[in-house]
Amino acid sequence: MKRLLVIAAAGILVIGGLVSSGVFGLKWSILERYLRLPQRSPLSLPGTENVRVVSEESLVIDVVDKVSPSVVTVGITKMRRVNDMFELNPFDPFAPLRRSGGKPQKLEQDIGSGFVVGSDGLIVTNKHVVADTEAKYRVITKDDKTYDVVKIYRDPTNDLAILKIDAVGLKAVELGDSGKIKVGQLAIAIGTALGEFRNTVTTGVISGIGRGITAGSPFEGYVERLDNVIQTSAAINPGNSGGPLLNSSGQVIGVNAAVSGDGQNIGFALPINVVKDALANFNQTGQFNRPFIGVRYKTIAKDLAVLNDVPEGAYVVEVVSGSPADKAGVKQGDIVTKIDDVRLSGTNGELSKVVAKKKVGDIITVTLWHDEKEQTVKLTLGSQGDQ
């Protein structure tokens, strides 16, 4: 028996050596096919099916722990009249209805969100959140400290505002790069949902980029058209406006601006690169100092130009009194066809985008279609913040 066992063991070793060396065309894959050896998979190991879920949960928790101290609630304080009603006076034929003045009442309400971008008290939020110029605003941090807003800087071009509070040592967020975001990547939103639930966290993905929307606030009754915004499935509700949209590294990639009232999990955010440009401008000038030409216009695209036998460009609907365009002699009904050497057509069809690439104080040459012929005028770009 011992001799047989030794011979059998030696035979197995010889066969194994021949298969491993590939002699006579023998391979382990061929033997597995006939012997039906089971294929091992890392997914069959106990517990591995939960690794991804645990990692995602930990990632979100880490981001929230990192950023939540920098997210704030924006509240409004204003006076309003209550119990205001009409009284019937049958003995006055000229004024049978008389309005009875109500009592003044102080209204305090959380209306939006924001996030810290400067440890000395600079807060970014949406312009539509702080649109009421007669109201007073306050900021409430995560540790329930309340600060009065002492100054508001509103961006005339974008739905952005910077709030200044008297505070030091605040934790500022880290700004990411919205130019690198990809559809499908993780998105995390933090804000005061419904103006009531502070520091609410929702998660989703980036659903789309380059969208166009109309943003507004149900608390302020303010609307504005916004282009090139980020769409996300992270739940954004009224009150989330102004809060941060974050990536998996805890960097802010957008400013939550609006939610679709007709669908579910369809929210929108301003790209953070727009905010970074505005902040750089603000830090240099102390205001949102943007170039200003001074016209209200409608874009004439190629098809409309052909139909009306006019050139492509910006049809001047109104000229702002005292603006650079007014001083240069631009008239209502003129068509701006070129700014310097850039013709307003195709991808450069929007006058505002071409002007936005200039600087305040730049002298530009404007080509106009006036009385069915072209003429040029020079003007010096003003500051939109001065208007």
C-alpha cells in the first residue's frame, strides 16, 4: 500500500508539472472545463456586499461634519400690519367702505441659507433671498449664535449676494471647481429646508449641467432668469436657497438656487466658478463691479435676421439715461452688430456675454446698424454697480 501511494503521489506531481509547463497542449483551463472546477469570486466572500454602502455612508458623514459648521441660516425681520380690514358705513354714500388700519407687528422668519467664505464674517447667499431692501436680515450659525447683517452686497448680474456680519474666527468652506463636475457624481446639499428645518442634509447626484431656469423665492416674491446652472437630484426645498452644493471631498461646487415645482428631486445650483469670479472682483473693489454698457436689448438670431432683412446682433429696446451708450449716441432701434472685433453672432450672439469679458473703464468700439447702414461709436464702459 505504501508503494502504491508513493507511485500515485509521484504520478500526480508529474501530471501537475506537465500541465503547468504547457507540454502537449495541456492547460489548467482545459482541465477546469472538464472537471467543472468552481470559479472563485471576491463577491462570494462574506461581508463584501456591504463594503460600498458603508463607504458611501462614511463619506457623507465626513463631508457633513466638515462643512456643517460653515453653513448658516438667513432670517428676515420686518414690520407688517395685521387685522387690516374694510368696514361698511351705510351712512356715507361717497365712501361706504372704509379701510380700518391694522396693528403693526414685527415679523421674524427664517427664509434661506448661506455659507461662510471669509472668517471675518463674509457670507454667500442668493440675491433673491435678500431682495427686500427695506427689511433687516440676520444670520444664525449652527451653534445657534445670531448675528445682525450689517452690509449687503448684491450682484446686479447673477443671483448672488454677499452678507457682512460682525464676527471673527468663523470656519470658511473650501471652494471646488464646477468646471470639472461630471453628470452622475455624488452631490450633497445642506440648508434650512422650508425655512424651518435648519442644517438639513440631502444627497443625490449631478443630473445635468448647463441648464437654464427662472429662480425665485416664495418668501420674497422675486424671480430672475439664470443660465448655465447645475441640475441635481439632491432634494432642494424653499429655504435651501443660498446653501452649498458639495462634492464627495466636501468642496462647494454650487450655490443652491431653485427647485422645480412641477417635478420631484429636480433642483438647481449656480456654478461655484461664477461665485469665485464674483468674490475675486469683490475682494479687489469692495463691490460687484461689472462692466456696464447701458442698453436693454433683444437678440436677433440668424433666422430672425434673414426674415426681417437685418443683420444679426442686439436690437436696442431701451437706452439707460446717462449710461455710456446714451453718452455715445446709441438710440432705441439701433442694432449692435460688433463689439471691437467680435461680431454678435453664433456663440457670441449675446451682447451681455461679450461685454462681461471686458473691464470697467475699457474703451470699446461699438458697431451699429443705424438707418440701414453701419456706423461705429466709441464708449467707455461704466460700472453696473453704480446704477
